[in-house]
Amino acid sequence: MLKALLARVSFLRHRALALSNRNDQLKADSDERRERWNQVIAEHQKPLDQQKGTSAPRK
């Protein structure tokens, strides 16, 4: 009975660690995606900024 209890406690401990590590990985993935998205947005905004600066009024 004690052996079964220790096995169950060990299982729960491993499961908690696995969930904790998964959350850390999901957060890292989310941060990475956010950074890539910010880079994409910055790249798309560059030409708009350049066009505004170089456009001259037409006659």
C-alpha cells in the first residue's frame, strides 16, 4: 500500500513538472511568434514611411 502511494506521488510530481515545462515552452513560443510578427509589421511599415518622405506634390 505504501509502495502504491509513493508511486502515485511520484507520478503526480512528474506530471506537475511536465506541465510546468510545457507552460514555459508555450510562453517561449508565444514570445518568439510575437517577435517575428513585430518584425513583419516593421518590414511592411518601412516602405510606407519611405513613400511618405519621398512623395512630392504633383503639378
